[in-house]
Amino acid sequence: GLGEKKKEVVDTMRHLAEVKCQILSIGQYMRPSKNHFPVINYYKPIFFEELNTIALNKGFKIVSSSPFTRSSFHADKDFKRLKNIT
């Protein structure tokens, strides 16, 4: 929501994959109040679906990707899932 381009997000995924990151959360910045930085671009859910597919193809084991994804929301469950996968 801060104006990131798809290429920038994919480049970041590549860097994370290179250091063996296995869990990835991708969400949309939402302005908490009028006192905070405004949303520059609201990305549609299809954008997050595309990023999910790209991330899985890059080798991430667990990917949460949606406008409302927050890294801490399912962190405990995702970590337990990862331990069962590896």
C-alpha cells in the first residue's frame, strides 16, 4: 500500500529465499488513522494470489498472502506446520 511495485516484492522474495527463509507473510498496509501515512495503492486480492504462487515456486514452505495478512496473526500455527513439513 506504500507504492511497492510487484518487481520490488518479488526481488525481496528472492533475497529471502537465498537466505533460506521458509515462512512468508505478505499483507496490505492499511492506514490506522488520519494521522498515519496514507495508502498510496490498494492492491486487489488477485495481486496477493499471484504473489502466493510466485513465493511457493521460489521454495517457501508456508505463505500467507492477502490484503489482510498480518505476520503475527497465525505465526504460532505456521511455525508448527513448518516443523511438521521439514
